Amino acid sequence: MKTFFDKLKMNLPVRMHNWAFWLGLGATILSAMNVSPEMFTSWALLWAEVVALFSNPFRLGCVLVAVIGIFTDPTTPGIGDSQRALTYCKPGKPKE
């Protein structure tokens, strides 16, 4: 059975091994939550910002668009990966 990312022709396991993927994803979500250092001193403050993010359709839409940008391979048309990138088992390393 094909997964969602197989249908999109994305090599998600390889992306998940790339530190830049996680940095971009984390920064996008944290910036959408209006993170400040004070938020990390209280679970209540952090949770309030998570709720605020999900209750604001504009902020949530901006996060979704930014996440699509993080998942998209800019060297190919559309959202999917190239045929070569689909053969990788590690970032930049084709399967042998």
C-alpha cells in the first residue's frame, strides 16, 4: 500500500535524516507561535500559544504553506522529488 508521500513522490525518510529539514520545520512552527524565551519557562504559556496558533486560521494557513515549502524540492517542478532523489537512502547518497 502506497503512503501519502509515495503518491507525492517524496523521499521523506531521507529528509528526516537531514538536520536542515528539522531546523527549518522547527523554526517555522516556533515563529508562527510567536515564541519568546519567556514561553519556555511555563507549560501553560507554551500551551496557550499552541492553542492560539490552532485557533487562528490565518496563522495556521501560513504555517501550512511554509511547511509545504520545506518539504518541496526546489530543483524539481511541483512538490515531488526527482527520480534520482527517490533512490537515495541518505541525503545525497543513492542506494547501492
